[in-house]
Amino acid sequence: MVIGFASEWIGENVGGVERYAMELLRGLLRIDQENGYEIFTTRRGPQALNGIETPNRSVRPTASNSRWYYVPIGLPLAVLKHPIDVLHATFAVVPWCPTKRIVLTIHDVGPDVHPEFFPVPVRWRFRWLVTQGIKCAAKVIVPTHATKQELLSHYHIADNKIVVIPEGVNVSFDSAERMSETQESIGWLPASEFILYVGRFHARKNLVRLLQAFARVKQRSGSPVKLVLPGMDMYHRRDVLSAIASLRLERDVVCPGRVSDRTLDMLYAKASVFAFPSLHEGFGLPPLEAMARGLPVMACNVSAMPEVLGDAAVLVDPYDVDAMADGLERLLWDSVLRRTLIERGKAWCKRYSWDMTARKTLSVYEDVFKGGA
């Protein structure tokens, strides 16, 4: 086969959807030397792929970095110019893309489940792209059974057209020496213990309630514990900063913006607790990556989180600030619970592997190529 692998997010530094595309592609090229890969990206993509060089892959950037150009124009033109047998659209595809064997990944249907968190134009565009993608695709990949059920609830799609393939966990620690060097170069790193969140500043991530819960922890304990929130978002960063100010947490919450992978590894290594209070996730990579690095995790008991995290995390009601505060306190200062969840989390993460994700995805390509869709 010649497999087309399409991602408008590679090289864009946007978080989970880019991580999925990059790690899946790495896994495919590790396990598969028989098939050819035509990788369709924006103009920023080739630089991000410099470290993934195999004889069976070619990178085909489109004429613009804009995803508004890439999806409706750039990708169809690239496929027309570089024919393929199967196309995997890892985020979106349009009906006029010149191939019939299409695999589409739908990461979540957040704008349908929580429309209140998304601007109207974003909701309209998302629903149109998902509806058209479902019509075009021979198979649709989703990361969890929870996402599959949400997709079935909001769209007209046959159950047997959907394939559930979990994502993976990739852990790479820096040496102790490099960790020390990184720490010395970062003036904002708290000297005391801290709670870590990793992700976007989006309303569905529920950060305002996390801040309220953190404020209660501080008031009740008098502890010097801090909260570190690396991440950025186009919509709701101002809401988070306003909540920090209104709760008088300016000295206790650190918002460094987007950080490098090396700095992120250091934060995982230095943190005491990982908090992931999201109201909705299709999968949720950050809490798994925290578990794999030996952090106890607090997350919420909604959407895909119970399925992805099982009994290896403290799961709380995302709308209950007191429950969230209690969960943080238990993970900070209950040494027995901390040890139990750290060990349980490390064992739980072993069921998630990018190579396994790649093998199952390659099997979907083969089925679609053979007409088994």
C-alpha cells in the first residue's frame, strides 16, 4: 500500500491532536517497513518531522500554514498530485478529497456535548466537518468507547463503522544532571511542593473550579503548596487569570504559558500531584503521562476519564469544588494513598502503547485497502 497520512497540526504546537499524529506516525514507521507513507502537512510540518526519517516516507507540505486552507484545498490538491491507496485523515477531511478509501480519526465531539464552551462559528464548522467526514470515511477511529457512544448519540453513523483504538503513553526522562540544569534556568519554578496541571486554558478544562478548590486547600491547611498551570488557549486564558486575581492567588499560582517538552518532563518529575479537572475528554493523555512518570492523579468522573484511568486515580465530581479540594488534600498528604496510586498508576499505564496503537491502526488501513470496510 501507499498510505496517505494527513495532519494539519504537525508542527503547530497545539497539544493532544498533534501528539496523537506525531506518536502514531512514529509508531507506524517503527513497525512497518513494507508500505509507503505520503505525509501531508502544512508548511511547518517538515521541520517537526526532521527526526522521523525512514526510506519509506515522503513529506508533502501544502502551500499554506492555515488549516482553513489545508482541509478544503491543500489536502485534496496534495492527494491529487501524490496518489495513494488509503488516506488517514487524523483530524478532518472534505467530500471532494480525491480518494474513496479514507480512515478518519475523531478525537472527541466536545462542541456537541458542551456547545456552551465553543463559539458558534467553531461549532458550525466542527459539525459540518464531522458530518462530511463520516460520509466520506470507510472507517472512523475513536480513542475510547465513551467517545464512540457520544458519536453515535450525536451523528448518523453505523456502529460497525467505528473502531475504538486507545492512544499510547510515551515517557522519556532527562538525566538527573539535565533536570538540575533545567531547574536552575527557570526562575518561576516553585521552591515548595506543587500541584501540576497540563493542558489548554479552555472552559471545558474546568480550571476555574480547580483554582477555587486550590484556594480552599490553602485556606484550610496554611501550606506553602503551589499550583503550576503550563498551557495556553485562544478563548479562555483571561477567565483563568481573572479567577486567580479574584481568589488572591497571584503568589501561589504559576502560569508560564507553553513550555518545551524538556521543561514539561522536569515539571512532571518535580510535582507532587497531578490535577486534571476536565469536564469532557475524548481520551486524555496528560493524566496517563503523569501516572507513567510516578505522579498520583486527581481527575473527574465524567466522559472518558473513568474508562481511561480506571481505579488508578482519584476521580471526583467536576462540579463539586469541595470534593475536588478533598481529593487534592488526600493526594498531597495521605502517604498510604499516594504510594498506592503511584504503584497502581505505573502498572495501569502498561496497557497503553503507541506501538499497539500503530498496529491496530495499520490493521484498519489493511481492511479498508482490501475492501473489508
